[in-house]
Amino acid sequence: MVLSEAMERLMEPPAINTDRLLFVSVAGFIVNLIGIATFTHNHSHSHSHGGHGHTNANMQGVFLHVLADTLGSVGVIISSILVEQLGWLVADAVCSVFIASMIIISVIPLLKESAHILLLATPDPEELNASLEKLRMLDGVLGYSNTHFWLLSSHGVAGTLHVQVAPSANQQKVVTMVTSFLKERGVTNLTVQGGEG
């Protein structure tokens, strides 16, 4: 909607009243800078107290939205000055295209990440295969089969697998060891079934 109206205004720039526009855009810019500073402070503060080092999709979305709003405020400030001082009415339409572009650009990474999670996409196969190959080195593990892993969240992996346990090993101990081993490597939700090999 914003893009289509901006295109129309590019062709025929309307007269614009900038009486309060510069004041409102500067105020919006200041509020957005406070939002970014608060978000950045809170985010770094949580990491210094044992945070896990990752942001979730909601927090990433909030940050990208505030960042796009901040850049939009800068665009409105510049276009207000250009319209008021130089009479460049087309600056308003260019600013609208800029703001719409910022919104689209900020949404694309979130859409991609959300789609991967909703479609239960598989995690990085190289990293997963390397971890699974190391399973064979654990005491009592003969092999594994029926592996199914998928993205549970932006940084969490879920999975199931069947582990073939050596006849001389304690099956419950091996299952616990395999579960701990994979959880250390980012598999946050795991079901391991053990059986003699």
C-alpha cells in the first residue's frame, strides 16, 4: 500500500505541509534511539548473567522493527528538510519508498527463519553428521539408526534416534550418556531409544 501510493506521488508530488512534520520525526527518532539503547542494554545484560548467547525470533523481530522505524525517522527528517528548505516535493515519495523497503528488508530474515521452524526443516547436516559419527566412539555404543532431527526453534533442535547398545553395556547408562552428549551439541529436545545390537 505504502509503495503504490509512493509511486503515485513520485509521478505527481502533492503539496506537503511540513509545519509539525520535522518536530514529530525528530521526536520519533529520539524515541527509537532510546528503544534501541534499551533493547541493546537489556540484551547484553542478560548475556552477562549466564544468557545462552542467542536471540529468539520474537526479540529479533522487535529489534529489526525498531531499527527500521529509526531509519524511517531519519528518512522523514531528511525529506522534511528537503521539502521545507528546497521545495523538493518528490523527497516525500522517495522517503516513503525508503521506509517501505526498510520494512520489507527487516521482515525477510524473520520469514525465512519462521518458515524453517514451521516446516520442521533439518538442522545443518554437516554439524549433525559430525556429532552423530562421534556417538560411535562412546562406550557401549555400537551404532545408531532411525535418526530424525528438525528445528524446534531458532536455536533449538529436536530429534529421535535408536542406539544399538553393546550386550556388555548398561543400556540405561548408554542412553543417558548419548542424551547428554547430544544435548551438549544443541539438541534441546531428544528421545533416545536403546536396544542391544
